[in-house]
Amino acid sequence: KQEVTQIPAALSVPEGENLVLNCSFTDSAIYNLQWFRQDPGKGLTSLLLIQSSQREQTSGRLNASLDKSSGRSTLYIAASQPGDSATYLCAVITGYNSGGSNYKLTFGKGTLLTVNP
Amino acid sequence: NAGVTQTPKFRILKIGQSMTLQCTQDMNHNYMYWYRQDPGMGLKLIYYSVGAGITDKGEVPNGYNVSRSTTEDFPLRLELAAPSQTSVYFCASSYLTVNQPQHFGDGTRLSIL
């Protein structure tokens, strides 16, 4: 059974710091890994998607890496801002086949990030 | 584009009542999903659909039903509401294949009393 763990559960940093959020998964046979952001009372917003054949993806101040063999991913946020405060979740897809069945998407419980002005 | 729209935003039900959570998307996405999010438990997949007329169970389907008669709509039905179904429900969609990011609605907060 796929399990996704995110460390730390909560993180508080001063504005301007670079920071790293961690995600680990137990089954390395994944199709992709996604990082999401969730603001209080809102749905999830997709930040980055890394396919299993890729090593990293970048978008602005965000960089996500994937080491499938070791079951790890990191989300790097450069020069953090108060607007980055949110819960960050990672999720992996396993078991998918071309017919669309056996789809399994497993989320971690998230890291609550607070960036202080 | 409105994206993924969920209605209602909030609802309180009594045990044993039934209701339908509505979800519609205007992005012509093939894939649609229903999740529930419980405090401290992360999101869990209830049902998903890869296209009109095709649905499949996710991790926690018991107590729920879905249908997908059109590309745009993917309603979630609770037939006999139970306190264990108190949760926040999210609908999401993605385009064409599993290697596309999912777009989420803002959720329906459901309490069963």
C-alpha cells in the first residue's frame, strides 16, 4: 500500500528565507508526483507536476525534485514571502493503466508553512 | 472560464437523509474526481471518471454513488447520510491523461448531525 509522508508537519520562517519541504513515498512505481498548495477554506492549486521520467520541474521561485528510486521529492521555495503561507501537499499516482482503471492517487497530510513578515 | 464549480458550499444533513453534491467544469476535461478531506487525514479519493459514461471506485467509495452522463458534470450522491461522512468534499478535473495537473473546486463542507 502506497504511503506518503511529509516532513515537517509545520514550518515557520522569516520572510526572505529559502526553504525545503520534504515528501517521501513507499512504492517507487509511480506515474507522477504533484505538489499542491491549499489556502484556508479553499481547494487545491497545482504547483508542479513531475513525471516519473523527470528529475525536476521549476516554476518561478519553486523547484521540485524527484528521486524515484529512493522514494523522495523536495519542494524548494526561494526567497519566501508572506503570500507563500499555506499548506503544501504532495501526491503520487500509482497503478494507473491505459484503460483508466486501477487509478490510485495518494496524498500526504501536508506541511503548514507560515512566512512571517 | 469558471474552472471547477461545486455546489453547495455548505450543508448540514440529518442522519439518514440523502443529498447530491454537484460538480461541473467548463474546461472540457476528460477526467474528473471526487475526494474527501478529513482533519489530519489528508485527501482520499472516493470515485473518479475518465469520460462520460465511465466511472470507477477510488479508495473510499462506500456510502457514495456517482454518475457521469456529460463531460461537464460529475455529481456525487449520498444515499443514507452517516456521521462518518462529515467532511470537506472536493471535486477536481484534469485534461486527457493522468500526466496533467488536476484543477480543484473550492469544496463543499458537509456536516451530518
